[in-house]
Amino acid sequence: MSEKELIENLGTIARSGSKAFVRQVQEKRQKYKEATGVDLNEASVRESIIGQFGVGFYSVFMVCDKVDVYSKSCNGGQGYYWTSDGTGTYSIAPCDNIERGTKLVIHLKDSVKDEFTDKNRVEAVIKKYSAYLMFPIRLNGSKITSSGAVWTKNPSEVKEWEHKEFYQLISNHYDSPFYTYHSHFDATKFTAQALIYFPTTHQERFGGARLKPGVSIYCRKVLVKKNAPEIIPDWLRFVKGAVDSENIPIHISRENMQDSELIKQLQESLVMKIVDFLKRQSTKDPSRYLKWYDEFCGFIKEGVCNDYKNRSRIAKLLRYETNKTHANEKVSLDDYIDRMKQSQKTEIYYLSARNRDAALKSPYMEAFADSDIEVLFCYAQIDDFCMKGLGGYRGKDLVDIEKSTSVQASRPDDHALTEDECRRLGKWLRKQFPHRIEKAEMTLRLKTHPAVLVDHQAQSYRDYLTRLGEDVRPSPQRMQINPSHNIVRGLYRLIEEDEHKALAVARQLVNNAFIAAGIIDDPKDILPDIYDVMELSLGLHPDYELAKKRHQKALKENEEWQQKEVERLRKIGEEAS
């Protein structure tokens, strides 16, 4: 630098080169507009303030008592010596025997001498904040940084080994990324370069610690914030990479970004770019995408649940098995809609089950299998939240078949109970099991099963409440009975012949319906009822008095629980008011 440049750039902390710089940018834009009528984007006529001598330079006084600057302009001429103790004054004088360039001599404070004379500490600071500047940095003669940032290069010019090397550096992984998204994009208020890596696996799947954000923010290759949560939503915490935008205004300390609205827009743009990229990959190579999806589908579903603005876009990435696919073969919601039966009209059907076998054998599947209607199979606990959160897709409602009554399996046969007989049986069941059955009614949705529950609380949600420590004792349920089933017909006759036997059979009928709905929390609770039915099948006589006591005990416990629940809700209401 010349004497004038030293004075302008280092002479006044208030100016720090930045105010003059901003003024020059504004003047240049105005002159260009007057000459051509075109208003240039500010980013196209400016250089970054970050990296200029000035604001960053003065932070050195946090760790030193004095700074000496020896500088000679690249245009030749006299060299100069500039010095300051950071108290607001400085001195400048000619100095001979100086080579072109600038040298800083930092006189460290006693309190930090041990820290900042340690080679490893200095190297760590350089690599953290300035690892990807245009020019390499040497420490004690050894090159410790590269000469460029991978994300700022033309994507077509970056070699595979460069991606692998950078990915391993920022992720602490030892493999290659599964997918790489590298793009430059523009928006109304910013331009940015993004380099996003999609890992092959992740620790959360195996019960490991929750992942932390893995995308860092840079401004013209200078680190602004490492692994910044502001730039990526939590559901995308599995991706690794870097985003660079020269439009990001930051504090001198680089710890905080000032324009929250701009950061929000940058995040929104990045999310859309990432989701659209994954959508393209799923179309380009479906089998390869499915391999990645099986590992990371939990994050995608989390995005559908929590990212309200983008959930319809994210939903395009979902994949599910159905009753019409082979095991491990999955379809998208778009695939499902494109091959829907006309009779479905506006409903996409799904079923929550622990696995494929359980789904296919579910009593709720009978009517849909009989009607040749495709049903999505949801095996994960988050799926139920995902489907309810999404609600619908492309104008079609997402409907849980356990709660749907719109599809019927067949007409009742000639030996079936009549509607009137079903009403009487339902009334009797409601009388005997008021703590378990709210209503029992006839249905034509079943073929091989005698009864099912409808409109019950999903098992996944019950499991969630249990983890929160909530008492999830099931309330009285709505039950549907199959008038053509032998057990239902036999039970109806048995009520008149032997009510004790009828109660034993009815208890197990209700138990089985609760099991199919996933509402039996502890199977051991129903073992006595199973033993009673087994004794009946052997021609023996169960201890009806003991069974009656169990039944009365269950009624009393349920009554006490309901009283506690009423009291709990009353207190909640009082606190809310």
C-alpha cells in the first residue's frame, strides 16, 4: 500500500475502508445507470468488504498491545512503516528496504502469548476461517490451505476426488457421498453457490446421537458460521456442505448474520433446490434413489410433518409398499394416483402396520382386497403423523382404512344375522362391556373376521403418548360386527342358551378386535379370557364367578380412571382460564 492507502484503510477505525467502499459502489451503480439506463445488480459491481484491510484488521487488538505494518505498493515507490496500539492514534513514516507487499508484526498480550504462539492453535484458526481463500496460506514456510473453494468452481470442472476429499473433510466420514448437488443460483436479493453432499448412512438410524446441522455459510470463501442451523431446516440436518453468498451482511465478529429476512429467503431457496434435486434423482434412477431413501426416509417424513410450507413438494419424495407391489418394491404418491381406480374418486388409502405380513392379514384390508383397491402400507411410527400432517395430496384425501367405512366387502349371505338381530347383539355387547364398547353395529366390510374397531386412536400415536409418560388407557370404542361370520351368529344364539358361555366368547371377541386395532398394551391381561374359551372348547366349565369378579374389577378400575381423567381435564381448564 502507498502512504495514502495506509491512511485511508488503516487510519480511521470508523471508516475502516468500508464506508468509502460502499459509497464507491453506489456511485458506480448510479453512473452506469445514467449512462445506459440499466440498474446493475449490486453484487455485479462490488467486491466483498470481508477480507479488505479495515474491520477485520482492527480485531487484532483484542489479542495484542501493538501492531506494526510494513508496506510497499505494487506500483512501486516509497515503502512505509505504520504502527498503532489500538487506542485511536497511529503513526506513519517512510521506511526503506521493504519489498512489495505487506508485512504485519503483532506484539501479543502476555495473557495470550502461550495460546497464539502455538503453531497448532494458529493453524486451527486459519483453517477454520480462511481455509478456502483465493491464495494459499503458509505457516512457518509450509502450505496449510488450498488455493480455492470447491463450491465456487464450475460444477463441470470439479473432479470426483475433489468432492470426496472435501466431503470427508467436513463430514468426518471415510466414504464417498451418495449424491452431490452443486449449483450456482440467483434470487431477488442474493446470488449464491451451494455444494451439498448426501451421505450414504447416518448414526441416528442405529440409535446414535441426534445429528447436528452440517452446512456452513461462507461469504466470498470466508467462513461466516460453521454448521449453521439458520441455513438449513432441522429435517435436513443429515446433509453436509457449504453455501457461499456475497450478499450476507454480518457483524464484525462474524458470529451473527444481520439480515434475517435474507437468510430466510436463502434457506427457502436452498430447501427447494435440494428437494427438486432429489426428485430428479428419483426419476433418473428409481432403484438407486430407493436405496438411499430406505436409509434416510425418516428425515423426509419428518420434513412432511414439520415443514408446512414445503410439505407438498417434499411429499413427492415419499415411497411406500402397497398390497399391489412386491415386498421391498415401493411407489410414490404420484404413482398411486396415476393408477387409481375410478371408484376411489378423491381418496388415497393407507394402513399402518408393523410389517408387510401384518398389513396383508389385517381385517381392515379385507374390503379393499375384495374390491381390488390399492392401499399404501406404513410400517414406521412416524408414518401416521406424516399422513395426518399431509392430509391430502393433489386434491386427494389421505384416508386411514381403519377409520374408513366407504368400502364394503360383500353382501351378507342367506344365513347372516338380520339388521334387527345385529342391533340387539350390539346393544347386549354395549351393556356387558360399557368400559370397552361405545357402540356395536353391523358392517359389510368383513369377510373372514368377525369384528373390528373403527375410529380408534392410532397405535403409533398411543406409543408416542406412552413415551411422554401419558396414561393411554383406551376409551370405549366403536365396534363393527360381521353378520355372516359363524362366531357372531353363534354368539347371538348362545346369549339365549347360556349367557355365562356367551360372556366368555364375547370377551374374547372384543379382545381380538382390540388386538387387531393395536390397542391391547399388555397381552398378559387377556390370558384368563383365552383360558376360559379353551376350557369351553374342551367341554369344560370355566370358573364363571372368577370371571365375573375380573369383569367387575375391570369396570371399577375404568370408572376410577374416568373420574381421574375428568378431574385432570377440569384442572387443565382452570389453568387455561
